[in-house]
Amino acid sequence: MNDALRLLDGDLTGAELTLLLERLKHDAALRDEVAAQQLIRDGLAGLRTPDDGYSLRILARLRGARSGAK
Amino acid sequence: MSEPQLAGGIDAALVLRAQQGEMVAFEVLVVKYQRRVAATIRRLVHDDRIAEELTQEAFLSVFVALPGFKPDGEFAAWLFTIARNAARSYLRSAQNRQDDRPVQWLDEAGDSDRFGVAPSPEEQAMAHQLFERIDAEVAALPELQRRALLMREIDGLDYKAIAAALEQPVNTVKSHIFRAREAIANRARPLLAPTRDRRW
């Protein structure tokens, strides 16, 4: 949890960012914590949309474009 | 912490990592900005489905153009410019069409995978409940925590400006905001569990 908050705030060093990005590749709970914390931030800022897979569809589109380009 | 914090901020650092081939760094940027980008586009096109398509297009354009982006530039400003341009381009093409049929990509098979479907009443109710819980938790925070958090999230102030406004040391402000976020997340977590598979 602390790591998710520090990532979104940029409150970490370059070395810590490297480690965190590596963890994010494999740690589904950390990815969810980052996404949940961002959802809360967006909610506080007035962006109150249901959690309906929007970002997953963007990422799927990006991955599709990347694999198509290879 | 003895090492210096990220020079140029977290966005610049994530852009740089993405330029070096770290896809996960770009994914963080998508998670961070997708709702704001979608809201910006939705305000221009007034259609949820088209807004979602254009949001995807905007992130795709940014990703493709990323190698040419200077990491010392302002990533968010660049992203929102591309998003607004995508919306304006769509509106121009809609104006130029002879009729008001939807554009081709909205007729393609498999749209529900690509764009999802409108949130059900249950999903909307769950979201409503979640944001009510968040509001209640914000209201229950100690005053300094609440003021610091709202200055950060609503007013968009940086820590230094909040510290000046509250006449508190920067580290104290950081600590207040951190604790406020943890408290809110702890209360919101049970309501976030049912939608776990729809997040990153």
C-alpha cells in the first residue's frame, strides 16, 4: 500500500522506482492497489465513474497494437 | 531517505522508463490518467462510447509518438493536447459526413470487448456507494489531514504550497496526506473488492 501511494506521488528514488516497476510486472495485488488508489484520487477530484474495466481495455488495445506491429 | 527524489517528477521518470522499453511504466501512466483523459474527451463529444474509442486512440497515439517525446517536457499537457485533438478531429469528420450514421469503427463486430457495455444499475449503485463511503471518510478525517488532502486532490497544490497555506513543515503535510489516504483506502477496500477483476 505504501509503495502504491509513493509511486503515484513520485515520492521515491530512481532505484526504488526500478524495483517497484519490476514488482508491478508480477505482483497483481500491488497493481490493484495502485489502480484502487488512483480510483480514490479521481473520485475525490470529482471523476466518479464506475470501475468497469476502462483501463484494461486501453491496455488491451495497446498490447494488440504492439503485437500487430511486431 | 538519503538519495534524491526523482528529478523532474514521477511522470518524466515513467516516460523515460517507457522510452527504454518498460511497458509497465506506460501502463502506470494509463492507469493514472485514463479517467481524466476520458472526461476531457467526453466533454467535447458528448458520447460515452465514442469517448472511450477516442481515449484508446489518444493513448495509442501517445505510445506511438513516445520515442520522440522529450522527457523534460510536460507529459500531462502533451497527453491532453493529443486527447483534445483526437476529439476535435472526430467532430470535424462527423460534421463532414453527409449523414449521421456512426463511423465505421463503431459498427465493427466485437465492440463489446473493445468498448465494454454501459454500466449496469448494480455497478452504478456500487460506484455510488463507494464514493459515498469515501466522502464520509473524508468528512471524518482530523481537520489538518482533511484540509491538506483536499488542497492536494481538489486544488491540485503541491506539498510546498500546502505547507505554506497550513503553516506546517512539508514533511508534516506529507505525513497528514499519507495518513488520510491510508484511512480512506482502508474504509473503501471492502467496496473495491467486487470489481477487482476490472482494474489493472
